[in-house]
Amino acid sequence: MALASVLHSDCADFSFDNNKPFAFGCGLGQRDLGFGAAPGDSLSFAVTSSLNPAGEEEGPERKIEFLHGTTTLAFKFQHGVIVAVDSRATAGSYIASQTVKKVIEINPYLLGTMAGGAADCSFWERLLARQCRIYELRNKERISVAAASKLLANMVYQYKGMGLSMGTMVCGWDKRGPGLYYVDSEGNRVCGDLFAVGSGSMYAYGVIDSGLRQELTVEEACELGRRAIYQATYRDAYSGGQVNLYHVHSEGWTRVSQEDVLMLHQQYMEKA
């Protein structure tokens, strides 16, 4: 673009006047970014957002608010990792589905859970599954749980602050034994022995904390995870549907059971 066309453009104002502030912009107000000129100043840079319709009052940025509801948990014990989730999907106070599959099978030795936005969790964990397969083909060995969780954290960190909604647990078994990591859409990645994520997680934590021991048998650990999800669905209106239970062990993961929470409620009430 020729210099003359710039100097004569409506989008630039190169004027030096001791009594008039200098502004550079395309029809943009001076006060919108807080760089307004005080009397006597000779220089100011002002930019305004073009997203606000004309005549509309400016205020805090308006964002879409997601109303989340779910209960997912995973914990390690001497025989591997137990993963338990509910299956209810909500849109605010509306129950959208009672049969959502909130455990994503990344590969025969890795599982991921869904909490937050269903689309975000499903997309990024399926993308993770592809990256894990590429790693296997390149390196002739399975990816570790730590590396898989780090891949996911690195991918979503690039979109931090852009509206992603995801709180997932990556569970699996590798050369080091059982592995459990929490990864969210802010790029946080935490290694631990017990995680519960979602609106019903506080209720699940209460049950797990009262019964978790390292020396649990597989049957006892499965029952503990099942009971924790049931109690969360009983107290949390945004959790419900079915309890899906998985066991991750040295031979891979196994889907243990899928039980309706109403049936579990009747079963536990009869025992009480």
C-alpha cells in the first residue's frame, strides 16, 4: 500500500497539535482502553472493541456460562485402578440424557473420564487416542500413563482461556504399574491416588474416604466405587442414570458392570 494512501486514509490520523491529542485508530474512541489523554497531553493511543453493537452500553465481557453436572471418580489400590462414573447429561435443569458413556476407551490399557462439556471431553480424548496410537507406531511400545496425560495437558493448554470446559482423569497401566492423572482444560495436570470430579464429587469423596484401603480386594474396591457413585446420584440432582464401573489391571481394563441407580437404591435400602 502506498504511503500516500495511508496518509489520506480515514483509518489514520497523524496530526500533531499541542492543543489536540494524537490518535491512531480506525474510527475508534480514545477512552475505551483507558489510554485517554489528559488536558495538555500530545499523544494517545485508543482502540475500542468492534464486537459491541452501536449504542449498546459497554460493560464486562459477557461469556456463555456452562452449568455442569456429573460425578466421576477413580482411585488406585493394590490390584490396579477402579473407575466409576454416572451416565446423566444435563443442560441446566433439563436432563438431556440418562445413557451417556462418560468413560472413553483410549486404548486397551488406557481410560479417560468425561466431566464438563461433553463435546470438549469427547473430542480431545479421541484426539489423544489418535496421538497415543501414533506414538506406538513410531516407538514400537505402548505409551505410558504419564506421557499420555502430558500430551492431553499440552494440547488443551494451547486453548487456555478460550472457553474449553473439561475435567478428565487419565487412568491406565504401564511398566511402572497403575497410573492416575487429573487433567483439565486450563492445562493443569496432577498425579494422585484418588480423584472425584463433578457436581456430585463431594458426596463421592465422603464415601470413598470412609472405606478406601490399599489392601482392598477387587470385589470390595468395585463395591466401594459403585456405592460412592450411587450416593452422589442420590444427593446430587445433576447426577444419575446408571453406574458404569471399570477395573484397570496389568492385563488392561475390564468393564465390570453397568447398573441402574434405581435398582441400586432398592438393593441398598433392603440391606439397611
